[in-house]
Amino acid sequence: MSERATPTPESGDGGSRPPGGREPVIRIIPMPQDTNPGGDIFGGWIMSHVDLAGSIIAARRANGRVVTIAVNSFTFRKPVFVGDLVSIYGDVLRVGNTSVTVALQVFAERRWPSGAPGRCVKVTEADLTYVAIDDKRRPRSIPSIATAADG
């Protein structure tokens, strides 16, 4: 059996602890080609992964295909660096007739190049809205939770 180190939250930042006991929707390590000219991970790279994670949550709740209709909020709190282990967590905020709004949080576990391996920091927060669509790419109703669980 192997041992696994538990990431520690950044001291002094009460919002930096990842959701306990939950698995992230997506976990990925950024590479050198994902940087901006300043050497930090490009914000668009983070946005694309947040959108993918949100669409997974929304599609599960909508019981089918969804498309992104709005980025309601997107806040970059701290930079992400090459080699960080980036984990994206999310929850359904609201469900409408055809839409699902998802709240997402992005955490970076600092890796060996940072000089603080295992330290975990919240780097991004976002709320995105998705619309459920049918085979003809038209909005469709989202089933109730009981119906979605039955199907």
C-alpha cells in the first residue's frame, strides 16, 4: 500500500481549503506551453478547463447535452504555475427550465518547483450557466431530479 501526502491549505487564507472528502471533477497539470509571456499559466487555459468541468456537472444534472450560455463571474485569485496540480470542484447552484448554473472552484497544489510542495491554494472561482439542448441544438427542458435519477 502506498502513502499519499495530504495537501495543506495556505496559511492565513480561510478560503483556500479544497472541499473535504470530495473528488475533483477535473485534475490536470499545466505544462510550459500553457504559459503567457510572463511565465504564468495563461488565464484562457484555466477558463477552458473550468468550462469543461462545469459542463460535466451540468450535463449530469441535465441528463444530456449542454452548451455554455454565460460566464456569470470569473475571478482569478492567485497565479497558477507550471507543474502545479490543478483540481477543479463544482456544485449546481440553480436549475431552471432549460438551464443549469454551476459554481466552480479551482485549487492548485504547489509542486516541487515552487519551494512549497503540497501547499494548496484557491486560485480561481467562477459561476457558469449552461443550457440543455436536444439533437437539433434547441433548448430542451431539464428533467426533475426524480426523473433524471430514474432514466
